Amino acid sequence: MLESRVLSGDARSCPEVDLLLSCARTRISRELSDRIRAAVQKEVDWIALIRLALRHDVMPLLYRSLQRVCPDSVPENIFGPLGARYQEQAMEARCRAEELVRILPLFEEQGISAVPYKGPTLAQRLYGDLSLREFGDLDIMILERDVPRAQDLLRRHGYEFACLKDAGKLAEYVRTNRELQFCSSDGKILELHWRFAMRLACVKHDPERFLQRFETISLAGAQVPSLPLEVYLLILSLHATKHKWRQLKLICDIAEILGQPDLDWQYVLREADDLGLKRMLAVGILLAEDPLEVVAPAELAQGLKIDRAARALAAQVRRSLFEEPDENWHLQADYRFQFQIRERVQDRARMFFQNLLPRLTPNEHDRRFVAMPESLSFMYYLIRPFRLTWRKMSDT
């Protein structure tokens, strides 16, 4: 199995991993071209390589690099389907971009400030091509106060709730979550967001502080707002940290931003310092450098003062990057990793109590476990740890 070969030593010693890492970028130097050609000549398990690219959401980059460097060296029964999938994904990306262009003016007409992020705008702005970054839905950031009007607008224009069953519980849902998914009758997925980071991450003034700078880009024949790449570096680092950098695509995004000329690195450093995200950015820089061999601008690297903890966390990510993850990796955040990657004591303290309080607060399960009169409801705070311990013992 591919995973066992990766775990047996350095990841690049595995031909499939070496080839994938060499192809997972938009700029291919002469040296990289030679490395790709050499890798293709080895005994490549093409099915394993495709599985790996699919898992890491970098199939477009793999195909485009092979197509540019050595299309005749790839077996036709592999290259043909790769090309067909690439074209199909490109068509779907264009359709989603057109849907985004249709939807955004509806928000503006209602006076709702709405900014697309990730999805087609990031693919176009960062990769220069909609087809080079995979995305399956449309993400639109709004302010929390606008969620009721925004969801009503979407439901009037062909979308329905994908998960929320009772519209009457919308206010409660918004207080405890950060995104709401909608689905159209023809299968399009759209997510409204009102925070960039999980509440557990305790990022102050989210999302308002990230929405102070905008660019305008051309997308599907229209001009649409986009977050600047400096802002993207911050919020994509938060997003990747939530997922413990388990996908190569997450690292590719950071590497592509670091390779862009003339960005305002002083803005990035000021924001990272104020938000306590310098170690988080440092981990991203270290991962872009190894395994993708993209060196961060000296101004940014020196300003972050990369510490031993950041290097240890980056090494931890590298060790598990090509392991087979559990099926819920994209849904569950690794609290310990989130905690360790924050450099400030006050942020760690907030995260600790933010995570602890929901665990201590009694719920309906505790009330069903022992029925008590309302006058003794405070006792559920003592009953809850007992019930949780009992359940854990019963499960073992």
C-alpha cells in the first residue's frame, strides 16, 4: 500500500509522492520539469497516484503539469481519463462562477454587504485559472446581523436549507455556528458564512477586521469583489489550521501566495501580531518550504521570528500528511493542535474556557438521566460529569 511505503521513510522516497509534490504548483522551473520527467520514468503506481491527488484535491495541478511537461510519457489509459476529468471540472467551475455572478447583485440590491471567498474568486485571483483549484461549492461572507435577510433572499431565488430543518431555530443556529449551507434544485451548493474562523479559535473582530480591504477581479464576464491576497494569507492559515493542514491543497494555497510579487507583508505582520497568529503563519511558511520548496519573502519570514514550537508543529504535519486520514477529518477540528499553534497565553486561556464551558453545561441528556424538580436544577452541573463518566465506562 502507498501509505505504508510513505511511512517507511522520507515521503519523497515514494515515487508517487515525489511526482505529486513536483506537479502541485503553477510555476514549473526547468529543474522541476527535469524532476517530473525523471519521476515518470520510475515505476509509478498510477492508480495510487490518482487516489493521492484526489484525497489532496490537487488533481488539476497534477494533470496540468503532466500535460505541459511530458504528456507522451504518461500511459494513455491514465492520461486520457485525467484530461477528461480536468475538462469536466473546468466546465463545472465556470458554471459555479456564473452562478456566483448571478447571486451577488441580489445581495447588493437588498443592501447586504456580501463578499465571495475561496471558490471561483480565489481560483481566479491566486491561480489565474478557474480550473486549477478544486472547489465544490460557493462561499459568501456576510455580517451576522444580515443572516436572516440573506437566507430569505436565497430561499426566494431557488435555494433551500441543506441541513437546518426548522427555520424557526435560525437565531439559535446563528449564535452557535458560523456557516449555513443551502442547496438549489439542480444540486448547486452555497454556504453563507458570518465568521471566517471557528468560535473556538477566539479571533477577535471576526469577520469585520478581514473585510476592510477589497480588490475587484474579473470573473465570468463581470467585476466582483475579492479579498486581497494578504487577507487570504491570514484566513487560509486559520482554515488550514482547523484541518491540521491534512490536504496538500491547503499548503499549495499558501505557497502560491508566498510566490506572488509586491504584496504588503508589513500589513500581514501587523495583523498577525495583533491577532496572535504569527506562529500559525510560520507553520504555513515552513510547510510551503518543505515539502513544496517555496521560500517565503525574507521580510515576512524574519518578521514572524519562527520559533521552535512552529518547527515542531510543521514537522508533525509532515509526518501525517500522506497518511490515510479518518473519514471525518474535514469535519472535526484538532483542539490540541489549535491550542498549541497559538503563541499568546491569553489566546490559549480563552480557547481553553471556550472549549470547556460547553462540556460542563448540562443538556437534555443529563435531564433525562435523572429527573429533578426545577428548584434543584443546579445539581445537574454535578450530575453531568458523573453521566459522562458512566457513558464512557459503558462504551468500553
